[in-house]
Amino acid sequence: MLYQQYGVIALLLALVAALIFSQRSPALWFGGALLLSYLAGWLTLDVALQNFTNPSLLTLILLLLVSIAIEKSQLVSWLSRGFQGRCLASVIARLSLSSALMSAFINNTAVVAALMASLRHHNHFAASKLLLPLSYSAILGGMLTLIGTSTNLIVNGFVEQTGEPVLGFFDFTLLGVLVLISGGIVLIIGSHWLPDNREQSGASTPYYLSAHVRSDSQLIGKTVEQNQLRDLKALFLAEIQRGSERICPVTPETLIAADDELRFVGDITAVSRLQQFAGLQLLRQDQQPGELLEAVLSYSSRLVGKSLKQNRFRHEYDAVVIAVRRGHERLQGGLGDLVLHAGDVLILSVGQHFPGQHQLSQDFIYVNGLSISAPLPKSLSNWVLFSFLATLMLAIVGIVPLIKSLPILLIGYVAGRAINIKELKNRFPLELWVIVGSAIGLAQLMIQTGIASNIANTLIQWLDGSGAYGALIAVFIATWLFTELVTNNAAAALTFPIAYAIAQNLGVDPVPFFMAVAFGASASFISPFGYQTNLMVYSAGNYQLRDYIRLGVPMVLAYSAVVLIFLPLIYPF
């Protein structure tokens, strides 16, 4: 048993290191760790596979699929009309309440994606004043119910696996409301601290784009000044790539030659200016001007860490990347050789096979302008919303559990043409399924081998008589730190078995520790990379890391204080 414990500890340490330092999908590392556990004989095949049919995990997947129809309903457009106004505090209050209530029942990533479009074009306030509060309030709203965030359902899956009584639909609600109130106050006050990026020039938050000089171009043989390439205002000609030669800086006297690659930095809205130059190729030849899409790379995207050439982007997606933006960072080199990072904003010129050809949701967390899902007619939209609410009510009162009613509802949506099979295939959360199923197996392994108990005993000794409350604080802080370093789901998976072992060793009710893991895993406010919604608004709001720290630190302090004060009162040991 001792050698097995050492082997499992080494495996878990390698998993944590991979999650922190690698840019590959967490699903790869969790799945690989589970496979190694089976090959080493630490888990039997039956035990390893049965975790993928955990009722809470299946409920989570069904909810994500059902939410496709909810996203296509008219609910979002109804709520968006209430975000107008000239008082920032009033707008933030209404925005926070609306996004939180939606996130309590719908995937918060979908909520943020749906509301971003209207907020980016607000009549009175810059998007930078609104988008970060949108992300934070969506995170807070996810803690109102059992189904509000994937983390809550994942923790419930762990609880179910241990044989303890499962968590109820509204077990999170009382503490979640208190957290939402305190967080809402911070957002109302803190939104005034966020920058107004409307006043910033295009060069301070630039897109990076390039254009090819065709052999028949009228620009050839003339200088930059003669071609009026210095008079683009919102665009700046940063460099020219001529074969293996890189010309930088570009002077007004520089001659333009055939096959030159002109690299510009500036405002993407000025791209139409480049289309006025004959023989300067920017868009695909089969595209019409204006048919451009904006996509934000997910942290788990298989594109991250590779260049566009290595990813064979044009072939794989039937699309051409014409511009890239990475926060406030000034990019260099050719677009094809640019190594992509999570959060990069890509401006795409797409072909007719782009929508639905790939599982876009696994690579992109936000695609603006892409009609992956056509809006539902009013009557069908009303039916979708009513049937979803009826399904929730049946589960809440204990008549029909979600694991039974959601498949029926999903079949009804397909039969009623609110969702089609192609959408289900493209949006199936395969990576999440692999991560959670593998994580449940690894949590079992930590408990069965006694590793979780040993860690728990060591932690209790370090706390030196602080008791259950001190251990609860330690579990919450550890989970929060893991969330900021890796992801919320991974954080819950890594800390749950330790939290459960601590409760067992202390002989106290484990429910407060379950809640500490769930709330700690959703306390991601000071980094754009800890939670998907934070990453979605990163470039869209022209934010810098200091903006997350400026608003996120007060959010974490208020959130943590409310959780640690009221959690043991609502769920005593």
C-alpha cells in the first residue's frame, strides 16, 4: 500500500503541474491520469468507467444541451432592454440581478455570451465599465442553485460517490443570496474604478493584421507616402515582410514591391480603408466586405500554443484569420507564424462550411456575428421557456428528478425543432464529460488509498487546535487558490477528497466542507484565466490584468468574508 500511495501522489503532483504550466486541454491530463491509474492496477476497469455515468454528471450534460434552446429563446432580448440608462449604479444593479438570475438556471458562459453584444454598444457607458461586472455577477448567480454552475453539480457527484446524502436544489440559495448581495454592492461601487476605454486610441488596444500585395497591384514601385499608406489614421503600417527580409521601421520613402506582406496595427473598424487599394488582398476572394466574425479562443482550445500554420486553420475551419488582438500587447511577425494564446481575439473571414463544421464551443468561448443558432419564433420561444420552468418545478418538489425529466425535455425540443441533431453534436461537452468522469475516479483513488486522510491529518496538525472552523477556512482558501491557478472544475476535483477526509477525521458533518469546496471553486475574480467568463470579456472590454485586480480583490474579500462568516451558521458542524 505504501508504494501505491507514493505512486498516486507522484501522479497527482504531475497532474497539478500539467494543469498549471501546460496549455493543453485539462481533459487530456485528467483522462491520462485516470488511464494510468487503471494501467497501474490502482483502479479496476468497472470502477473507472462507472464514474462517467454518475447521475450528477449526466444531469450536467443534459442541462448544457437543453440550455441550447434556452439561449435561442427571446429571454435574452427581453432582459437586454432593461440595461439602458444614464446612471451607472442603476445599470450595474439591473445588469447584476438579471445576469445572476439567468445564471442560476442557465450555463453562465451562455449568459455572458448572449448579453455581451448589447453591452458592447451601450448608449451611455463604455463596454469596459459593464463587461467585467457582467462576468462577476454571472459567477455569483451560478451559486444560487444546484444547477447554476457545473462546479456545484460536480461537487454533488463527488458527494453521491461517497455515499453521503446528495445536495438539494436550493441548498446553495441562502448563502448564494448573501454572496450576491455583497458582491453586487462591490460591483456597483467598483464599476466606477474601471477604465473608460472609449477614450483610448486604437493604437493602445490594437488589432494586428496583414495584407498581401498582389503582382498586379497599382501600389508596386511607389513609395509608402505616394500610396498614401501613411494617411490611414486608425491603422499604422508597422512593418513589411519581403521574402526573408523584415523591413522595420517603415519610412515614407520605402518602396512597395510585388508579394510584399504589409503588417498593420490599429483599429479593426478601419479595415475597409485597406479594401480601397487595388491589388491589396486582405479578405478571401470569395468573401464580400463586411462578412467578418470575431472569435475568442478558449483556454482549453486545441489551437492554443500553436501557430495558424501549424493548426492548418484555413483548411480545418474554411476560414482565414485576417487580424489578431491580444489585450494591450503589441504583436510582431507574420500572422501565420503567430503562436496563439488563450483569450486571443481572432477576426475571421469565413467560408460557407465554417458554421457547424467543427465543435466550435470547444475551441472558441465566444463567436460574435456567427448565427450558429437561429432565434426561435415567439410562440416556440415561449413554449421552450415554459417547459423548462415546468421541468425545474417538478424536480424541485420531488415529483420527477432531473435525470429523468431532462431527457424527455431534450427529445421534446428536438421534436419541436427548437434544437436539431447537428447542434447537439457540435455542442456536446465532451471535454467536460472527460474531466469530471476522470476526476471522480481520481477522488475515489485518493480516498481509498488513504492519501486524502493522510493529507487531512497533516493539515489538522498544522492548524494546531483551530478545530473544524480553522480547517474549513483552510479548505476554502486552498480551493480558491487552485481555481485561480487552474480551473474551477479541476480545483473542486483536487480539494474535495481532502475536505471530505478532514470532516471524517474531525468527526463533524461534512456538508460545510462540501459547500466550502463549491463556493471556493467559484471564487475566481482576480485573473482572466481562472474562469471562462472572465476570459470572454478580457479583450472585448480592452482590459488589462490590473483591472481584474482592482475590482477582483475587493470581490474576493467580500465573497470570502460572507462565505466564511455565514457558512458555519447556515450549515453547523
